[in-house]
Amino acid sequence: MSTPIRIAREADAAAVHAIYAPHIATGVATFETALPGEDAMRERIRSRLPHYPWLVWEDGGEVLAYAYAGRFRERAAYDWIAETSIYVRPDGQRRGIARRLYGALLDTLVLQGLTQAVGVITLPNPVSVGFHEALGFDTAGVWRQCGYKLGQWWDVGVWQKELQPSVDPPPSVKPFGTLAATPELHALLDRNS
């Protein structure tokens, strides 16, 4: 029997797009304002996987949630920090899926050698804030009225989690593509499933 958490595939683009689309049209979890389309989502998955994890929760052949990490800022000094995101289909919510999938994502970042994760949350959003804080994220600041969507200005909060202690000098971060087929990663995904 396969575990529910697995690495995303380009073939997941339609399911991922369907989960994401309502957040664009009627929500503020993302500041994206135009639907990217399945082809663009396929390219996002394809282009991210060599460097950062993109994981999905699959149940009965259907993708119920996805979580991914990406580069926080472009400068090389930021190599050890990643921005994280998660989206869950409504019928997958309140079932513990988000906690386990996000946990797998964070554990994968540790395996890669990253030291910090950052969650960026449009405010107010007590559910997302509570979720991040329950997973050990601490508030790191608020960007005031920095996004305009759905006819109003929104604040954005930044939550930060130390994944592992920083060492001097830090070892190089392992690209996700080099870990994707390793037994360590698959054991990690199995543990969180």
C-alpha cells in the first residue's frame, strides 16, 4: 500500500490548480490575481523540484493537499532559508492532513540542510497563524498594507521557524533533486504519512 505523502509530479498540475484556483478568485492566501492555468502549474512543479520539495497528499488517487518550499530571497547569503506554503482542498481540511504534510515538508528541508523556514500569512488569518505557531513558528514581523486585492489593502505577517542550529561555516544545501530517490527521504515521507 502506498503512503499518502509523495513527491509531486507534473501530472498533478490539474489537481493542484483546482486546489489553488479558489484562493486566487475569492481569497487572499495568495496575492496572485489571475489564474495561472494548468500548463503554468505544471511548469512550476517541474522547475521547483530540482531545488526544493513539492509534496502532495494523495487519498484514493486524488490529490487533497500540496505543500512546497521555495527560495526566500535571491542573494546567496539566503541559501539556508526557504519560504513554505500549503494548500488543502476543503474536503481534506480538519483531518490532520495539513499538519502531517507540512511536517514532512519541514523535515525534508532539514534533510537538505536548511536552517530556517518562513511562512508568509495574509492578515487577519487566525487559522493559519495558529497552525504555524502549533508547528513551532514564531512571529517575525508584519508588513503593513503591502498587498491590494479584492478591493482592499492587506497586511502580511511573517512567521519563522528554526529548523536546526546554524553552524559556522554552514555546509552546502543539498538540492532536492539529489534527495528525491534516497531511502532517507522516502522513510521521512512514510513517517509523516
